Amino acid sequence: MRILLLNGPNLGRLGLRQPEIYGTTTLAEVVAAVRARAEAAGSSVEAFQSNHEGALIDRLEQRDYDGVIINPGALAHTSYALHDALLGCERPVIEVHVSDIRSREAWRRVSVIEPVVTGQVIGHGWHGYIEAVDLLLSAAATEGGGRS
């Protein structure tokens, strides 16, 4: 399985930005751990991070992957364009949030992409990305290896 790992705004500073909320593990360390988990299951990972909504959508439109793991950052709460792009990719998608968005500020509690994702991992720290790999692989196996 070819996994696209997408990270949205401010996640390039993971490990440095508000470590009391997001921890001290960097995005590079997360990507390495996700790759190791996926490769152990015979899958590959391409990672992409951008602070720009359109760049994330452009990457999704390439459709050269079998499934998506996405931490959209704050775009989860505002971006109907990202919602539509995820719906249009026609692949299993797992949404990840390092912090528990359901117990934070009121505006963070709703994810506008939730209706189009296959599953969510919320509030499990950086380990949530590893859980997301397992969920995605399970979803793809259920769907017969993902859609082409």
C-alpha cells in the first residue's frame, strides 16, 4: 500500500511549538516512525507538509497513493475545500490530531472533514500517527487493498 502522510499548517514546528500541548517529538521523528511501521507491513509512505491549504489539495489531486493519513491542523475546523478534496480522492483516509480537540477550545471541537474520513485518532500524542497506520492498513484490507 502506498500511504500519503499529509500534515497541515504549523505541523512543521511539531516538537517545538507548544510542547506542553503537542509534545517534543518533531515532525521528522513522526515521519520516520510512520515509515518504519508502514514498511514493516510492506507499505510505503510519502510525507508532505504545508502551511498552505491549496498545496495540500494539490497533493491530494495527484492520486498516486492508496490511502491517506492526515493531520490537517486548524484546517480541520475550517476547510470545506479540504473536505471536498478528501472526499474526491476516493481512498481511505485517517484523520489524526496530536491533542484532544474535543476537550480544547469550542472552535476546535468540530472537524469539518470528519464526515468524509474513514477513521480518526484524536488525543493520543504523536503515537496517534502509528495507530493511524494500523487503522489505514485495516481499512484498506477490508476494502480489498484500497481503491485505484
